[in-house]
Amino acid sequence: MPLMDALAKRSTGREFDSRDLPPSQLSSLLWACFGINRQDGKRTAPSAKDCREADIYVILRQGAYVYDAKSNKLNLVAAEDLRNLAATQAFATNAPVTLVFVADLARMGNSSAEDKKTFANIDVGYISQNAYLFCASEGLTTGARASVDRKGLALKLKLRPDQMILLAQSVGYPKP
């Protein structure tokens, strides 16, 4: 789909069909969000100071995973359905996929704490927009939101204190 068409179709959805995304489509979504697209390791979304501090955790019915961009695969973090922690609004708990964007502030060098949070939020905004455009091009629906049980989810995902959940984004087929 041409970019101008994807931009015209980009929207936020709040109703999801329960069907799972096929693995190939999920893989393409993650690559579009923040995959490696150049020989030098640079990504599909920009990163302030090239810190690449954002990690994408993928919450599915069967478990929670972290996206490994170098291998373009998912690594299991928790073998349980955590969608209720990744979404505190009822509509989002039905989505077959929830992307949770986590900033690893330890990767951001000697910047001030305020700059780290600012840059990380900007970077996650780019990644989230890539997800929106991918979903528009694939006929999927998506919606980003800040409503996440950060404390409960961070515990289940085994996040360190210098890792911060910034945003969640549900993805799925539109409800018929």
C-alpha cells in the first residue's frame, strides 16, 4: 500500500476480533515497529542519540515475550496470559496482541533523568506510529494507550528498576 494511502487509513480502534494474528503477520508487525533495516544495525524507527533504548514486549494469550530485533524472533518472558495487566480498559483485554513499549534507561548513557524520559517517550512515539501505519496497510485495527498496570506488569515481566513501561498498544483484526 502506498504511504499516502496508509496515512489516510491510519486510525485508532477500540474493538477487536478474538482471532490470533498469524506468526508471519506478527513478525512483520514487529519488524515494521522497530526492526533492523540496515547493515549497520539501525532500525525502522529513529532513536535519540542512537541509544535504541526501547524494547517491545508482546503480550499474547499463551504468554509474554520480548522482541529480539537482531534475530527477528520472540523470547519467552512469562508463560501466562498477562493481557489483563497490559490493559486496564475492558476493550483492550480482548485484543489478541498487546505491544508493551519499555524503555531501558540504562542504555541511555549520562543524560539527565529528565532527558532520558523525554527521549524515550519520543522514541516510543515513533515506534507506535510505525505500528499504526503497518496496521492500516494490513487491514488491522490498533489503539495505543497509557492505561497499563505498570507495577503488576513490570513484576511479571521481570523488569529492572531502570526499565520503564511507557505505552501499550493493542493490535488485532477489526470486530465484524
